[in-house]
Amino acid sequence: MTPIAVTIAGSDSSGGAGIQADLKTFAALRVYGASVITALTAQNTLGVQGIHDVPAAFVLAQIESVFSDLAVTAVKIGMLSQVETIVAVAEGLGRYAGRIPIVLDPVMVATSGDRLITDEAVEALRRHLLPMAEIVTPNLPELGCLIGEPAAATENAAVAQGRKLLSLGARAALVKGGHAEGTESIDHLMGADGTMRRFSAPRIATRNSHGTGCTLSSAVAAGLARGVPLAEAVAQAKRYVTAAIAASDSLPVGKGHGPIHHFHALWR
């Protein structure tokens, strides 16, 4: 079978994050990508200038259209800024939860610092989608937001918060350390069964990090779509994203935080 991953997320008009980053990642990792667009953003490397939400009923229609035809093998969920949209996505995916792995990337704050989700939507995300997720992939600010605490300042605090997140219903959590300090970027893969693996890579000095979180979660989804076990899918995704960040300065795009290089293995 052809591995098929579906991204349910917002569009980034500058092409570096969101739906565009997800589809680029799927393609780079040999997975066919389909999409369900939840929002349009007027966005560039300098920030987010506007958000236009797709009506929830049409989000649901996109899900039903894709899943009624394509043999989907993994799902990645990204930006969901409205309660109605979250409920629609939960309804559309309800019959597939547990059969198709779902990667939930709780997109709440853009790289530029712009807030992308309402407080009510955070609660809806916790209630409706966390229990469906095979894995949830928050960065430190998103993790704190999900459990109602300040962002963790130390590695031990991040691990403790990750355990609290798992108590909300997800099977596994990948706590990303990109917002931490230090010479290494350390992520922790934590399972509801108490297992934990630590993934480390050198922290790369670059301003071109736009789309890093979207890309990591979609790379995990790509691995799961190909039937790779979760821990190995995370390891492969970490290596791919690290290389994409390392190559980002060879891809000069925009005047602000430029994108990482999704196709670094193909062209520079």
C-alpha cells in the first residue's frame, strides 16, 4: 500500500509552516500527503497579520471527503483555533481513533510570538482530541498552557509536566526542548506506561527556524504512516528536522525568521 498521511491544519501563506510544511515533509519522507485546511493565515517570516477560520462544517466535509476515498495510514493535527473546529475534527476522526495513528501538535504560538488559539479552544483540545492522540508533541510553552502552568525552566520540570499531560489521556507525549537553553536540543518521548526515551541533538545557531514544530510532528506522522514503530519514527523525525535546520541558512527566504530546508537532501 502507498503510505498516506493527512494533515489537518492551517495554511501558511509564506510556505514555511502549517499545511505547506507538512506536505513538504511528507513528500521528502516518501509519503503521499493529503490535507484538510482549518484556517487561512496572512503570514510571512515577520509574523501573522491575519487569520481567517474555515467554517467547522466545511472542515468536517473535507475530512469525510478524504477519508471516504483514500486509505489513510496516519493523521497529523496542527492549528485548530476555534472550539467549533476542534469539535468537528473530533467528530470526523472519531471512527478512526485507535485504528489510525493520530499525531497531535498543539499549535498555540507562532515562532514570531503571535498567539494562534483562544483559551476556550485550549480546553476543547484537552477534552476532545488529547484522548484520541497516539502522541502529542508540545513545545515547552504549549506544554505549560495545556496543563495550566508556566513553561518549564529545567529538564526535570519539563519531564514532570509531561507526566501531567499524559494523565489527560494521550498515549504518548514528545516534550520538545527547542525553547530551552543550552548547547543541546533535548526532546523527551514519554509513554503512558511509564517508558521514556531522550533524544538529543546539537542546538544550531540560526534565525531560520520557521516551521520547525510543524515539521517535526509531520515527520513523526510520516514514519507512522510507513508503519515505523513510534520510538523509531520519533528518532527519524529528530534527525530529519536537525538536518533541515542545519541547512536553513542555505535557503534565504524572507526578511525575518526564514523556513527550515525541507528538501535539504535533494537540493541546496
